Amino acid sequence: MSNAPSSTTRREFLAQVAVTGAVAVVVPGIPIAHAAPVVPRTAVTAPAPVISIHLDMPYLDVSGRGVPYLPPIGMRGGQSLAALSEAEFHSLPGM
């Protein structure tokens, strides 16, 4: 007598799964044989592509499932310069 655990071959396992599945379909008292009815899906619109950030690089996620990148309010680089007139802008150092 061996202490090693008994192993099942793939062929035996698949045969056992097939028999169990057949019994589940034939015997009406088994709850798994009475699956919930399939509900048809309504019209699904295609998601819109979004710009996301991955590894600090922007990329276009065409699946539309990514989290869109929304820059924080007030953190846009040119936001403070947008209110300046053309003359004020050119009077800044380095411009």
C-alpha cells in the first residue's frame, strides 16, 4: 500500500466531467440544470476613445474603458498666460 496520493489522468477526469454534465441535464431535480434564462441585450453604443496616462505617458485608449485623463483645475501651464494681452505676453522675460 502506497502513501502517495492517487492521481487522476486527464482522460479519466474529462470522462467524469462528461458523465456529471449529462446527469445534470437529464435529472430535473438538480438545480444546475435549470439555469436562469438568457436576457437579450439592448442596443449598446460603442464607447468613445479616451486619452489616458500609463507610465507617465499619454496614450489613446480606443476601447473607451480606460480612465480618462482630466488635468487638475488651475494646473494647466498656459492658463495664467491666456489672460494676458499680446503686448503683456511679449513683455515677459524670456519671451
